[in-house]
Amino acid sequence: MSALAGVVLIVMGLLFFLSGTVGLLRFPDVFTRLHAISKADTLALGLVCAGLALHADYGALQLKLLLIWLLVIVSGATCSSLIARAALAHGIRPWQR
Amino acid sequence: MHPVEMLFDALLLLSMVVLAWQGVHARNLFRAVVSFMMFGLLTAVAWVRLEAPDIALAEAALGAGLTGALLLATLGRLDQGGRATRLRTTFMRFSLPWMALGLAGTTLLLAVTLALPAPGLDEAVLRAMPAAGVDSPVTAVLLNFRAWDTLLEIAVMLLAVVALWSLGQDVLASTPRLPAPALPALVRLLFPLFLLSTFYLLWRGGHGPGGAFPAGALLAAGLVLALLAGARVPERMTGAPLRCALAAGLLAFLMVAVGVMADRGVFFAYPPQHAPILIAMVEIAAGLSIGVMLTALFLGGEPTDVEGGPS
């Protein structure tokens, strides 16, 4: 049962990765692209980690997966903020319809 | 091998070739640097696929992390004017001869690889493992059986730092900095983790993947991140303490190598009963030194006391 739930979580994670990538390729400027990739990828990685944790045998591995996700949340958010600030500093204005 | 694994490996190889091509031929230098960093990351994955986690760790920290930071920092200081023309090399004049040379080299390497005895040196290493003083074959080769090579590698790194310092003072002060409050906060959060992982890898080197080089690379990655976040080398650390830290690895290595001559009169012949503690000492000194040396290479010169700050 938990194995099936794990697979479902991983597949859902992959779908979010896919949508984040589509956003990265299709959105009009750096800010909207960041918005797409950072949010979707963080959630996707969380889902994949949760799915893998359901497949893992012992507690230490599950703890490591959680730690990986937390580290990626923190560093991913910082990276997005840095890229957005660098873009603003280079005079890129946010896209407007 | 499972078909899915073969598909993964084929995709990995293809991506690496494409990224390598982009790294050399991209019109835009920034694109070339990012391709190179991605190439380093995928190389690390390739090492994992080859079941060499030690090298994968070092490659991820060095190839994707530190080299990328070095290249991006250089890119930031380049004159913006003449960058497009420099890289737009013509295919016939530049690429074709090099491609021919690369193809010849690869063929030669392949021929040599096929001519080597098939199992390699695995058996010889495994036979000698009981006398190695450590449980990890990789560490045994690096710090015992072929310690001489590792000693020279560390000497070469130190020479590189000395050469760099002779060129002038550090260039970090002239790097433009963005007001980014998130980065210092991230570094404050992550730096203890970097230190923890460094010592974990040093300790782990005795019996599993880890050791001085991955640990040093990780330490350097943490230090470089701190430098990027605005930390500077504190004044009391410049001068003698920094020089000692840079040379500690080579010095400890040499002292152990010469010291064990008292036992049997042979350079680097560890007495078996003391081998574990001697190797651990060399590993810790070398790991810390490698970390400091890589950071010094990123600094690009002897640190100047331009401004105080947290380190």
C-alpha cells in the first residue's frame, strides 16, 4: 500500500517538475520564469522525496531525504532572490501585458 | 543492465557531449560558463553511475561549484566590450584541427585502455588491504600505497597558490556586490553544516567514500560562499596563521613521511601498528589545507585588510 502511495507521490512530483520546466521555457521574462521554476520544482522535489521516503527501509534514510528537501528549499529560495535582484540591478523590467 | 539504466546512461552521455560543445562554442560567455558548470554536475552523476562516489563528491564540489564560482567571478570582472569577437572562432580554423586531435587522443586512450590488464590493480590493492591501516581501499591507495603521488599533488596545489600570490593582491575587493540580504542569512544557516560535513567526510574517509579531497572541496565551497556573501578574511588570520594553514597539509605529510623513516629507513613506510593514526593525521591536515588552498585560489591573491567583517 505504501509502495503504491510512494509511486503516486513520485509521479505527481515528476508532473510538477514538467510543469515547472514548461513554465521556464514558455514564460515571457526572467521573473515569471523564476516564479514558475522555483515554486514548482520545490514542491516537485518534496513530492519525490516523500515518495522515496515511503520506499526507504529505515529512519536515517528518511531523515536524510527530509534534510535534502529542506536544504533545497532554503538554497533555492535564496538563489531565486539573488537572480531576481541581479536582473533588476541590470535594468530588466518585469514583463507587463 | 536494465534497459532503463541504459537509457539513462545514454541520455547522460548525450547531455554531456552537448554541454561540452556549448561550453566551448557558445557565443555568449555566460552561457558557456553555465554549460561548463552543468557539465561538471553531470560528470559527478556519471561518476556515481561508475560507482565512484569519492570522485563524484569531489567533482560536484570542484567541477560544478568552485570552478563555476571562479569562472563567474572572472566573467564579472572581464571588460564587457571585446567579449563577443574573442569567442566567435571559425569552425574550420579552430574547431576542426582540435577535433581531429581530440579524436586521435581518444582513440589512443581507448587503445591503451584495452591493452591494460583487464581487472586492473583491484586485486593487488585488496591483497595489501590488511596492512593498509584503513578500511577504505581508495584512502589506502591515496594515503598509503601511493602516498607519494598525493604528496606531490598537494605540493602542486601549494605551488599554484604561491604563484598566484606572486601576481598581486586579492581581487575580491573590486568585485561589485549586490545588496542581497538573503545570502548572508543563508550562509549563516549553512556554514555550520559545511563544517560538519567536512569533518564527517574526513572521519568517514577511513572506512568509506570520503577523505581529504572531498572534505577539502566542501570546506572550500563553504568558505567561498561566505566570501560571496560579504565575509572577509579577518585581519588576525592573514599573514602567519593563513600561511601555516596553507602549508599544514604538505608539512604534516612530509613530517610523517620522513618521521616513519626512523622505523625502517624507508620514505613513507608506515609502521603497520601506527598506520591508522598517522594516516588520520595526514588526512585531517591535508583536508583542511586543501580547503584553505582552494579558497585562496578563489581569492586570487594574498588577502588585503581592506575591510573588517564577519568571517
